[in-house]
Amino acid sequence: MSRTSTAEPLVIDVAIVGAGFAGIGMATQLARRGRDSFVVLERAGGVGGTWRDNTYPGIACDIPAHLYSFSFRPPWDWATLYPQGAEIRRYLEQTVVDEGLTPHIRLGCELRDARWSDAESRWEIETSAGAVCARVLVMAVGRLSEPHIPDIDGLESFTGTVVHTAQWRDDLLAGGERIGVVGTGASAVQVIPHLAADAEELVVFSRTPPYVVPRDDRRFTVEERAELAVPERAQAVRQDMLADADRAFRQRLGLRPDIDAIRERASSHLRRQVAAPGLRAALTPDYEIGCKRILLSDDFYPALQRPNVVFEPSALDSVVECKARAVSGQTYDLDVLVMATGFEATRLPAAVRVRGRHGEVLDDHWSAGMVSFASTAVHGFPNMFVLDGPNAALGHNSAIYMIETQLDYVVGALDHMARNAIDAIEVTAAAEEAYTREIDERSASTVWLTGCNSWYVDPRSGRLTLLWPGTAVSFRERNGTFDPTPYEIESRPVDEGGRYP
């Protein structure tokens, strides 16, 4: 699955960057359609994306397993309602094997530069393992691939160990350490209960407390697992879960009684689990529910009440050697700093390495926030499709459903290109601008733009650039079928055998 550098470029029809859910899904759809001229470029030493990288204690998904998996794959024998991280990674690894994708995947192959050639109507790609020439470029790098480390004064002077949750090491802790966790987002609420069990002292630095609702996870019985192995039954469960999750979008519109009900659910959970008035007050958010990610946990609040845990209701401000100082002025002696501080989600780092027509850098095109058409195509970047990128995520439902919608769109585009001997296809500037206006108009009344500041919103433009401001089903209705109308087309001749020259 690896490839050494050679003088001659690998000439291929489709180059896919990234071997997470989106990249593996794209490769599966190509392979099933008999397309064998494709390659998956993966910088790491294994597949799985965020589920390969994140191995911290307690790592799990907060979407039910039967919804957080491919609908076009046979039902997986999930052990619990919410899948563990390692189980998801095994699912993706098995998909690669079952779908015959191994020969197409190049591991240890990092994208260094991708340039569109007008003369050749091809993408000229430089990687750490050699050159690739591809007719179509599919960016499947995901939003959770580059860890975000906040700018903390003196962090480089820390005499202990600093680790981001996405760069966890199994040998990091021996037990009995003084640990500081920076952040109280999704990764933090999962890892904190596990760290608290063995730490001498655990300090949780919280800039803003999260809304937390019960997780209510459980193991499936043997009988349930047998029943859910039946494709029809698994699909029915998936559809029920999808519809149930989509109903939660009304909360993001601030509609009553929906938003009141979810707020009360979170407040009740806090009241039941935290009796001390002071701690409860510190854990009560002062922003509207839903504008930041709503978290699922049954053990986060109990962990904060352990005698060896300190909840610091302010952010980490500075570090001097082993001393960590909070914004509140409190200082703590620590051996380990765990950065549960999220990812560079609104500005994909790989965008600085992609150049479209006239040498325009994708990152520059997105200088005022990510824009696209159908959340998948970008003006000025012909024959390029972005998966899980601009406005293609959800704050209330499964990312896999969204990815599958985009896969259908890309496959439709590729089929259209093949049927009509199309050399290059590029969405117009007018179509991209109209779609961006539509997103902005639909976003304006949501809690993401009216309730608080969050990582869903681009800090440069104040636009909602990560989330689709609607239901998962509405995303499919809007963006699930390729339509060539808003595209500029360039065609080329074929030879007598119907092949491209």
C-alpha cells in the first residue's frame, strides 16, 4: 500500500486525498462502478482519518453506530449503541479489505502541491512519495485533521509533557501525574473521567462550560445484534435514527417548544448530577443551547466532583515551567498538559497547497471564509471536488449521511463527464456566489449566528462556513444529484475506441 518515489509520475484518472470516511467512501463507489484508475493518497501510515489519529482514553462517537456507518455496506456487528473509536477504525479498515481498495491506497504519501494545468486539463500533484498526474482531484482531508493549539504565553517553557488529544500516546501516563486538561469540548468530556481515575490531581481549564445531556449508551443484546445483522432491519433502524435526529434541527432555529425542551433536558441533567451550588453555577452556560456542540455524557459531571479534580472556570492564560496560570489568577503545578482544544476546522490547512486556474491558491480563494457550490465544487478549480468541506457538516445529525450525499454528487459528475467526453468541468462564479448567498440567508436566524461564537463560524468573515443550515434530508434534496447547468464545460475528442487521447 506504499509507493516509492519514481522519476515518472503516476498517471491516473482520479486522485483522492485522504483515507478517512470520505476518501474510503469515494474509493468504494469508484471501485464498485468498475473504475480502476484511481488512487488514494494518505499521509499517515494507516487508514481511518480522525478515527486512526484519535486514540485517547474514552474516544467514542456521539452518533449512533447504525447511522454513523455507510448505508451501502452490509450491516456491521456493532457492540454498543454508540461506537467506540477503535471499533470505527476497524470498520474502515475492513471496508478497505472487503472492497478491494488496498492496491489503490498509497500510505505515507503526503500532498505537497497540487496545480491545475490548463494546457493538459489535468491536476499535477507532488507528494512525498512521487508525482501524480490526475484528471480529477477529490479533496477528502476532512475538518478534524489538523490539531489546534491555542497561543498560550510561555507554553514552550513547560517542563512537563504537552499533548493534543489527537496525538495521544499509550505510554504517556504511568499514573499519579498532575494533569491539566485545556478545554471542555467533545474530546475533553470523554477523556476527563478516564484521566481523573489515575491522576494525583486533575485540573480542568474551562473557558466556557458546555451543555451536556445524558448519553444513555448501552450494549446490544445477542438477540439485537442478530436482528440488526439483517440488512432490511438495519436500514429501517438507520432511517428512524436519521428522521429522529433531523427533528432536532428545529432547536437550531430557536423554535419553541423544541429549544426549550432540549435546554431543560440539559439543565435537568446538570441539576441531577451536580448538587453543589457553586460548581453547578460554574457549569451553567450563559449562551443559547445548540450554538456550540451539545455534548453527550453520563460521567463527565461525576468526574468533576472527585476529590482529586479541580474545575477551573477560566481559560489557561500562561505557563512558566511547571506552573500553569489561569485567567482567574489561580496557579497550578502540573506534570502534563492535555490540549483538548479542537482542530483547524474553518481553514483547511491543505488549502495552501492547492492551486487552480491562473495559479490561484485555494486558501486565498477562501480568505473570507470557505465558499463553494453544492458544498462540493469551487469556482476556479476545475475537476476538483471537496468532501466534508464548506457547509457540508451538521450540528445535529450524522456526518456520514452528508458524505454519502456528496459521493452521489461526485459520481454523477464523473458519469456526466464520461458520457459526454468532457475534458474539464468548472462551476461558474455566479453559481458559487448564489449558493453562498443562499447559505448566508438560511444561516442568519440559526442559533449558530445568534447564540454565541463557536468553531462553526469563520472568525474572519463571521459567516457560518462549516455547517449546512438545514436538515440532513434537505441537504440531500438540494445537493444529492449532479446538474451540469451551473458549470462551464470543456470537451475534447476521443479516439476510434472511445478513449481519451
